[in-house]
Amino acid sequence: MASNRTFTSPALSFELVARCSVTRARASILTLPHGTVNLPIFMPVATQASLKGLTPEQLEGTGCKLCLNNTYHLGLKPGQEVLDAVGGAHKLQGWNRNILTDSGGFQMVSLLKLANITEEGVRFLSPHDGSPMLLTPEHSMSLQNSIGSDIMMQLDDVLVTTSPDKARMREAMERSVRWLDRCIAAHKKPETQNLFCIIQGGLDLDMRRECCREMLARDTPGIAIGGLSGGEAKDDFCKVVATCTELLPDLKPRYVMGIGYPEDLVVSVALGADMFDCVWPTRTARFGNAVTKHGVLNMKREMFAADFGPIEEGCGCPCCRPVEEEGAMGITRAFVHHNAAKETAAAHLLTLHNVWYQLDLMRQAREAIIADQFPPFVKDFFGNLYSEKSSYPPWAVDALKGVGIDLLET
């Protein structure tokens, strides 16, 4: 059921709040079983039902309303029996907000040496003990039903986008459509859990269009663009996102999987995408890196040893705000530097800061869209990130020009 601004299905409603008058950027409200989510949004990745280094309460404090769990890993450990016994992943991890689960399909790429793909499904060797595991569309749905995630992803046949094998790419795309049909048939809880389709087709834009048509005919509550962030050129990535969003319905959420660099987020929002996830901000924190509006700071560098300012001036995260403020820690760069090489505390603090940064970037983008000031927001974002316009990445300049923003105009 839909009005001209709202779409509803049994476990989801999507309200289009505002559009940018220049680009394809949109601001929306997504309502899921565990609460509302303002779009566009970045979703932190809690692979094993925990965000490394953060308690559920700390994650909630960042304003996060939707995070990811990994079906493949939770299926191995703690396993379906434990998930069923505890009543799902929300209870297991003490998280009363929304969860999105991937299908386990990405492990076809990341664990390819352990995987064999057939029409039946994917045979893995467990990285824990080497035991065989068969992940079929039906088993993926069963696991995700046990996890109880608010958004479930279909099992798709994932191939690295840079693969030169066109026949294999077409096979993967067509199989993903067939597997979606099997996922829909096997999904036991459509009243409380949403199944999203995943558009495949590599870098072949005609194949992506064909897959869009097939997937949209299945009418899932939301749509993902998959198979990217696999080493393809950023120009190609932008063309795929732009090609797909052009064909997708206005009143359903659009999720670009595996995207996390701030520039990628901002450009993808301009191209009409709503949802993004990536392990990068949390992983880079564990290497001692802080994500800021002026770029990534390596806090292990000696220049921060006696720097008693916050990680980022003006940041609203609990680490950076002055200690006098309620719930704030007033953490200094010197403290993070001192701990970055040898103590886990620094990784925890940087994770908190980086997740906040990503969520806040999307909050700012949303506010700019609602105020119809998105192009100036984009220009300010790139102006802060790069000291000279000549340093702007050509792929971003070209992609944004395609939706009406000229980053290089004076």
C-alpha cells in the first residue's frame, strides 16, 4: 500500500520527507519493528552481535538506530539452537533497536578458498574447525528468522566486480534472481521481518538494469545494490549506483552494501541512495586512526604526544565534548596517542568517535536535504576534506557533476 509519499508493508513503512531540488538526494523516515530510522543513514557493523569495543549502551549513545549482524558468523557461533533458545539476536546482544543481517553470501568472496558455489547453495569449510557447512537460500532464511533481524538480506551469488568472466557474471546475476524466489518462499516471518532483494550484475550497466527489472517484479519491501566495494574503480562504482537508483521506486529504501568512506557516502547520497554499511570506521579505529572532517588522523604519530585538544574540535561525540558536559569524557589527543600503540582503551575511544562521525555526517546530510541546502553541504564537505580544489578526486567531481553539483566552480 502506498500514498504519493508513503509506502507500507507488513513490517515496514517508508515516508519520503524531502528531496534535494538539484541532485537525487532524499530524506526519509523508515519505520521498522524496533523503531524509526532517519534516512540517509550509515549502519555500523556488529559482525558477531557486538560492535568491537563498544557496549550496546555506548552504541545507543551515538544515536545509532540500526546496526548489522553477520548471518554466516552467527550461524556458526553461537549457532541456531542458541539463537532460538535465547529468542534472537536482540536479546543475545542486549540491543533493543533495529538489526539488519546480511545473508552470508558475501563470504563467497571473502572466504572464496573455503567455498564452492552451485545452484543448490554455497558449501563452506568452517574457518573455526574446517567442518563442512551448506548455506542455501532456505537455510539463510531460517538462520535470519532465528536471528530475528528487522531487515534480512536474500542469499545472492556474489562475484568480485572486477572479474573478467562475463558468462560467470551473468550466471551469478540470474542465479541471484532465482535464489530470491527461493528466499521469498522460505521466509517464515514476513509480518515481523523484512526481506530485501539485492541487485547484481557487476559493472555491466545493461545487466544491472535487467537485474533491477527482475528484482522489482518480486516487490520486496526494500532494495539493495550489491557486489560493489570489491576493488572496482570509483568511476565504475558511481555509474552502477546512478544506473540502479534511476530505476528504483521512489517509495522504498535503497541500500548500497559495503560502503563506508565519507566521500563515498556523500556522493552516493547525491546519487539517490539511502543506506550504507562498512567495517572501515571501526576497523581503522583499531589501527589508531580518527576519522574527522579534515581527513583521517593517525593518532600514533608523535605530533599528538603533547596535543591536549579533543580528537576533533567541535565534534559532538562523548569523547570530544568537554568533560564538564553531562555524559562527556573530554578525551585529549595526547591520551589517545599515549594508548594507541599498546592499550585497547584507545581503540574503544576511536571506535566511539568514528561511529559518531559517520552517523553525524548522515544526520547533517539529511538536515541539508530537508532545508534544500544539499549542494552547499557537499561543497563544504569536500572543501574541509581537501585543501585545494585541484586535489578533489576526479571520480567524485564527475559523479556529482552528473547530478548537478559542480565542485570546481568558483
